[in-house]
Amino acid sequence: MHHSYIAFAIPMFLFFMGVEYWYSKRKGKNFFQFAESVANINVGIAERLMDVFTIVPFYYFFNFIYQHYALLTIEPTWYTWVLLFLATDLVWYFYHRFAHEINILWAAHIVHHQSEDFNYTASARITVFQASVRCLFWAVLPLIGFPPIMISTFLLIHGIYPFFIHTQTIGKLGFIEKFMVTPSHHRVHHSSNPQYLDKNYGDVLIIWDKIFGTFVEEKEQPVYGLTKPINSYSFLWQHFHYVLELAVAFKKAVGFKQKWKVIFGSPNNIDPNIRTALEKVFLRNKVATQPTKAHQHYIIAQTTITLVALFWLVYNYVALQIPTISFTTVLIIISVINTGAILEQQSWIFYLESMRFFIFLYWIWYAYPTFYTAFIILLLVVTIMYYFRPMERSYKKILYH
Ligand SMILES: [Zn+2]
Ligand SMILES: [Zn+2]
């Protein structure tokens, strides 16, 4: 097998995002904000990219546990498939609940909840850290004795189903609401209304929330996002602000018990003022002028190219050489950081642009190491260095007023 057909999930998800966008526009609803959707998709791009590297090690990890420590021998029959479905969904429930209740796990999951829009793009908002934590929880399944090949099948379902519950276009679903997780249930989960906080953790079945007392029905209009809004589209800030908050809280905490609580205690006990103080340090380079039309076009073009590059990488991964994989990965990561920085209007944006360009040139040199390429690359580098300031000025002028 030279191609990975899982890559087609990318255009499939994009297609449904497009349909939802078209439908909500037609109904006159404002479910999509430009910057929010772009930020969501960019977080998703990084996660899919990193999945390429984590999927195989995790399969081996499951296999290793299964081969050495499996408690039971489970053969694939219809009822063991049903049992596995229930088991994966129950494990998800606890993974998700702990991800909200324990600081160190919330540091990975928080990114999923930063979006103040609730639409299909929000479902893409997962990080590789979150995906890895989830896999660690799932390790209990091969330990029980479920064969890894069976588990992988269900991981696919758990990868696809949640996408469809991130929408405001579908109302309540009658009888289905009783046992399945529906968009209505998940809207509650993504809200910061006090009565909706830390509720409806289920993935496919809502029964676990009903059994363990975390179920709430959607009654009043949800307000989406974190209780203390994120206020930033910076890719790095979104991923690491909570880790920084924990680091500060840890440093401030006195004694073992307090420090332990910072790592394994509840997110409710972390002082929100820590973030305000950190924002003053890390988000101070914003230019804050009015974005131009070109700003939007540039972001759309950049995100589209990044998505195509991601699809190409995932689809051809098996057949590609390590240098090609490395260059593409680095360029995609810089591009998602770049998009966030443009949305944020960070003053250092042109340095990042130049760095990406230089890496790209280096790749060309790597692929075609001839005298002529060296000459052209050198010429380009010298020109950019010499005209750096004027180029930076016109770049910013084109993107922002
Ligand atoms: Zn959650
Ligand atoms: Zn969600």
C-alpha cells in the first residue's frame, strides 16, 4: 500500500464545513466568524500532521500491552464487538471528564474549548497532546484483552462521530436524545453558562453522563468558549498559555501539597489573574490596526496551500523520504504559526515570513544542488537582507491599514 486513504477525511470534513457555512448563511445565521474559523482549522491542521507520526507508535504500544499483559483472551464475535463499543465509549467518558477535572490533562484539552464559535470547524480544534492523552486512556482496552486491530476500528468511529455533533444547525433529535450524544448535548458541553459547566462528557452514548450524574439538557441559549475568554488567535499562545499558567501557579505554590494540587488538582483553583499577567508579557506585540481585504485573501490562500500540503503529506506518507517529510512538516508548522500571527497582527510577522522563505530555499537547494540554484538562492537572500525594512513596511501596509 503506497497511499494512505485516511487523507480523504480532510476534504470530507472540509466539505461538511462548507455545507454548514452555506446553510447557515442561507438561514441568515452568523455561526462563522472568519478569524475564529481560520484559527480552528489551523489547530486541526497541526493535529492531523502530528497524527501522522503518532499513529504507528500508538498501534505498537497497544500491541505491546496486548501481547505481554492482556488479562483475557477476547475473540472477535458480535457480542465482543458490542462490548468493545461500550468499553471504548466508557473510557472516552472518563478520559474526557478527567481532562476537565485535572489540571495537567486540562492543559491539553483546553484548546478544544477556546473557540467562541460553535460549528464544524470547532471540532477540528484538537491538539496532538490531547490525542496522545486519549490514547493513553485507551491502553486499558488491550490490557483487558481486546485485540489492537479491533480497537483501531473503533478509534476510527471515535475520530469521525464527534465531528458531527459540533453544530448549531441541528436542533433536538427526539428519541435519539435519550441515548446518543447529539449536537444539543455537545452545545451544552462547549458552553460557559454556569449551569452547563463540566457537563455532557459523552462521545457517542449519553448514557454515561446520565449514570454518573453529569448530564444536563440544553434549555437556555449557550454561550460558547472558556469562562475567561482566550482573546488571542496566536497558535502558540493557544497551545501553551495554560502550561505557562500552571508553571507560574506551581512556582507560587508553597509546600508539596499545594504544588501537587497545581498539577493534579482542579482547574477551578487556578487563579485567572495569572493569565491576565502573562497576557501582558506574551501578547504585547500586537499592531492592532484595521485588517485590509488583502489580509483575508492572504490568510485564505495560505490556509488552502497548507491544507493541500497536509493532504499530500498524509496521502503519500509511506512512499516519501525522510527529508521531504521533515521539510514539509516544518513548513506546515511555520505556516500555521504564521497564520495565527497575521490574525493577531504580531509585529514580528515578517521575520517568520522570511524564515519560512529561507527554509523553502534551503529545500530547493537540497533537492537541486547545482551552481545555478546556489547562485539564484544567494541572490535572493542578499536582496531580502538588503531590502528587509522596506519590504517589511510594504508587507504590513498591504495586510493592514
Ligand atoms: Zn471537553
Ligand atoms: Zn467538542
